[in-house]
Amino acid sequence: MWYVYVIIGAVALLLILWIVGFYNGARVKENNIENAFAQLDAQFKRRYDLIPNMVNTVKGYAAHEQETLAKIIALRNAGAAASTDEDKIAAAEQMSGVAKTFGLLVEQYPQLKADVSFNRLMEELAATENKIASFRQFYNDAILIFNRAVVKFPNAILAGLFRFKKKRYLETAAEQRENVEVKF
């Protein structure tokens, strides 16, 4: 009869270990998501820091493009002032859309394209955009790992008990998937 108690105790111990393992694993995965977002956010900030220098350089060559430049600065300021992760992501998405317009603006001024300091800023911005793309992938991969962990049975039961919910991926806005129309 004592072996029944041993079996019940062993099953209870395994159940407790599974619950603790799931909880700790899910928390680690959430921390990985937070780390991935922090890396992405650092690149957003780097982009926001580069933009005023680029705008000031362009102002000297394209004084009549003030509306476009003002819009870029307004979006930069909104992004820099964003407080929630969702607001930061939304501002960064808008800034990505404006970056295309900015690139088209630059194409219209050959003397600007020849400016050494402007070219250096453009190279830094291009490198930052590449890092953002890379960190977006890292962030979405971390979310994928977390989401897989919390939706699989029987983990989904514990996820519900501990209020772990699927996270949303960073997605490219529909307007950014469209081709940019060039008008001269």
C-alpha cells in the first residue's frame, strides 16, 4: 500500500516540476522579447538622432522643401517622445515611410548627393536601417518562440492560468509594402 503513496508523490512532484519549468521558461522567453525590443528601440533612437543632422544638411540645398522637412522632424519628435512600446513601433513605422520620401527628395539634388558629410550621414542611416531590419527579425523570432510555448497543449492550460497571452509580431504597414511613386 505504501507504493501507492510513492507513486502519487512522484506524480505530484513531476506535476510541480512541470508547472515550475513552464512558468520559468515562459518568463525567460518574455525577457528575451523585452531584450529584443530594447535592441530595436536603441536603433530607433539612433535613427532619430541622425535625422536632424540630415535635415539640416538638406535645408541648405533644398530650401523650398520645407514642408517635407518639417514633416520629417515632426515624426522624429513624436517618435522620440513615445512612451509605450506600441507608440514607439507606430512612430518607427511612420518614419520608415517618410524615409522613402526623403530619399526621393535627395535624388532631385545632385549637389547634395555629392556632399561628403551628407553621404556619411546617409551611410550611417542605411546601416541603422539594416540593423533595424535585423533586430525586427530577432524580435519576431523571440515572439515566435514564446507564442509556440504558450499555445501548445498542455502548456496552453498553464498559460491561461498564469495569464500568458500570445504576443503580436511587428509587421510592415500596408502602405510601406507599396511601390513608391516618383513624381518630378
